[in-house]
Amino acid sequence: MFRLLIVILLFVTSVSAQINWDASQVTITTEAELRELATRVNRGSSFIGKTITLGNDIYIKDGRWVPIGTEASGRENHFQGTFNGNGNVISGVNINSNRNESQGLFGIVGNSGLIENLGVEVNINGVFAVGGLSGLNNGTIANCYVHGNVSGTNVIGGLAGFNQGGIANCYVSGTVSGRQHVGGLVGVNIGTIENCHAIGNIAIVAIDGGGIVPNIFKTGGLVGVHDDGGKANSASGMRNAAQMQQQSTFRGWDFVRVWVMEPNINNGFPYLRSRGNAFAEASHSSENVTKGTFTDSRDGRSYTTVRIGNRTWMTENLNFEISNSSCYGNNASNCSKYGRLYTFNVATRACPTGWRLPNDNDWENLVQVAGGSVLAGRILKSQSEWLNNGNGTNEFGFSALPGGYHVAEDRRFSSIGEIGHWWSATRDRRGQGHHWGIYSRHTRTEFNCGSPNSNDSYSVRCVQE
């Protein structure tokens, strides 16, 4: 028996040692491997461009947890990769720290970081920027939940203490407490939150109930403070327990692919499908996408098209030569790849007959069909050409490209490979055109109300009339 035990222990050790941490895809299955991930990130390995997948549930039983991504010796070590929980749960995350730094399963998620499809059970106490999943989120958190207790002094949230990125399809159940800037989901939000809720006790305001994403500026409920343009898009206001158990409260939420409500699970409150079976990846579906082609009779150029939702889009940036349009860097090869850049007034009349410049309603419809503003950027981006490991999944075949832009005031081109800006036909009160943007380091789309100068030049995507 003694010899057999030795063999088994050696086998387990050898499996763990076989992980190639330099690979683009890594699967972890043990507490030791999860701790090794934390150690590597905290020593400066960001894991940008790499995906860590959780192969099974992990229970942390070996003492205090050290967050993945910390602030040490004046240096912030961010997790910049993708962590896919694959519908599994990490439990036993216990932290009791008096250090004035970010605390959570993840300490700091960088702006390229993505945490998805993960459940976490925690008991965490810290000082500043404390959350069950992440102390500081600069990236994206999607399809995740936290259960347990989170406490601290300032900027305390059940899911994330400080959110500067995007959060979608998440919830918290448990107790969240602190002295300042305390929220059931997020303590301080200057990013974007969509379709999330929190149930439990928020000690700073002595609330025993719940909240769904509000458009309010206060401490307590779902978000402690919306600061510096932070957005939470969904139904607004505080809700009592009975209201939180009614599906009609959660207007616009996807109860087909993402959320479930059952009386005997999660106390009747919405929960992610992970708790019943497997995670839904996003509140979108590419099943009904129809592809086609179109030839512009003006110059004979052909474009591929795709029908997404109830609108048909070109899947390439417009490349019709007209006055006050240009190739990035005045290089014709950039027009061949990224299309031309147009000033606003030219963009409004650049699309061929039967097509038009999309307005804000068109863009909003596209973004919602693709999973909402937090996730749509990743889904709509092309699978190549984006710098900083910012390529997308291109699930609809929309193939959003980072064509950069031209600034009229100082006559310079900027940000090819990093930013895609597209004109909208909608104008602001000054008559300036709106535009929509996707950025290489983010999964999000961003609405920009007006250009500093309508003589700046952006890309054009045409939508069929």
C-alpha cells in the first residue's frame, strides 16, 4: 500500500509539472496550478494573448489566497489574458488583508484582460478596492457570479471594488460591507455595466433586498458611486425581494441563453445557466446570419454583405473614391485593406444607391444583437489586423477593422491597427456627426456623441435601405 501511494503522488506531481505556461492555451485543474498562475502574474507575466481555462471546480484549502495581479514595490502586475472558468467554480477564496491594495480572486485585471464563465465563493476582507472577483477591473468581466462575504474600508463591491472596464451578465449574492463607496456589485464605477444584479445585505445602508443596474448616483444598492461618466444600462432603481423574483423586472435580459429563474434555485432570483448546467457564452446568437454580395455600379467594386438581426450591412469598410476622402497615410494599400476615410458631410452621401450611412438606431441595434456594448466589440471585430492582441471572434462575419482616422486640425493620421471609428448619420445639436468606436485593447464598443471636428475623417460602413 505504501509503494502504491508513492506512485500515485508521483503521477499527480508529474501531470502538474507538464503544464507549458508559455503556450497560448493552458488548462488548469488544481489549487497548486491556480496558485502558480498567481505567482507568475505577480512576478510580471501578464499572459496577454493567452487563454487560461479552468478544467474543473477548484477548492482552495491551503491557507490565505494571494490575488492574481498585485501591486508590489510600486509596480502594478495586471492579468491581461483571458481566464475562462468554463462553467466551473472556485471556492474557498479567503483573504484577510490590512494592505492598502486591490484584493479579490484577481487583484488587478488589465485593460486587455477578460474573465468569463466563472463562479466564485469567497470570504474577503481588505482595505481599499476590494471585490469578490476583482479588486480593480480595467478589462471585461462577463457571465460570472460571486457568493459569500466581501468587506473593507473604501471602494468595496461584491464583484469588483473599482470598475474602469466592462461588466455584463453577472450577479452577487451575499453580504457586502464597508465605510465608503460600497455597492452590492461594484463600489465605484467609471466603466460600463449591463444586465447585472445583486442580492443580499449591503451593510453601509442596511439594505436587505437587492438592486438591478440603476441610473443613479448614490452609495449602496448595486453600485456605490458612478463617477466620471460611468454607465449602468438596464432597468433602474432599487427593488425589494419580491420584485427581484419576477422576470418582468428584468426587461431586455436574455432568459433564453444567459439567465434562468426557478423558485427553488438561488431563492428564486435570476441566476446564470452555469448553476443549472453550462454557461451561455453571451446574450447573442449568430444562427440567423445571412451572407451575400453587392457590386457598386459606380466603380465595379464588390463587397460582401451580412444580415444581422433585421438589417443588412456591408462587411467591409467603404472604398469609393470621392473628394474629401483619403487612404490612411496617403497609402493606397491601406485603402485596399481598410477602406477610405471620409469627412462627415462626404460620408452622408458616399454610400451607393440602395444603401445609406447608418444612424444611431442602426448602430444600437447591431450592438444589442451582438450581446450589448460590453461584449459586442469582441464579437464584431475581425480575427486579424488588431494590434495589442486585440483581435475578435468575428462571430457574425461583420469584420470590424481598425482603420484609424485622420485629424483635420493638425493634418495627421492616427491609430491604424488600434482603433476603428465609423460615422453615424445622427447629428448632435451643433450639427456635428456622431461616431461609434471599437478599440484594440477592449471587448467593448463605445458611443461617441459628436466629433471635435466634422472635417476629421473616419471609416464608413453602409447599411441597406
